[in-house]
Amino acid sequence: KKDMIKTGGENVPSVKVERVIMAHPAVAGVTVIGLPHPHWTEAVTAFVILKPESNADEDELIRLCKTELGGYEVPKRVVFVDSIATTATGKFLKTTLREQYVNLYEGNE
């Protein structure tokens, strides 16, 4: 039950999307969350940390997801960040990201 994103009436396990993105050679870290969206309830959104000297853009990572995942599981956005806050045990703090990016899809229909 934990870490399910409800998007357009479907449930997406965030770990499934994270696994696909993590397989990209340029990706050092990723976490996937659902953010409020006016049309989809929640939009699948990936936050990615790239390895130093590595390049990947949003289109490339979304294309990768489209080859491995169902359409509703593919992130609507990929946001590149330098770091993601973690818990004492090294887990990404998804609640912090949700608060920071709560308005990312505002005005998107």
C-alpha cells in the first residue's frame, strides 16, 4: 500500500518507476512521488540526481520510461535536483519534496 501514486484512477507503485530511471547510466539517485494535478488527481513526478559529469534530459528519461512502463506510469515531469533531503537511514524524504513542489502542476489541465 505504501508509496502508491493515484493517477487518473490507476495506482502506480513509485518503486517500479524508480527502478526504470535508476537503470539509466547517468542517474545517481531518483525518487518518484505523486503531486496534486487538476486533471489526474496526482501526477507521477520523478526527482533525479545526475552523476557528476553525466548528462540526461527530461525527454530522454521519459522516453526510457515509455519503453518499460504503462502510459499511466510514465512521469509527467522529471525534475533535476542537486540533492534530496534524506532521513537518518538514508531514505529520501518524499514529504519534503511534496511540500516544496506542491504547486508544480497548478494551471495544467
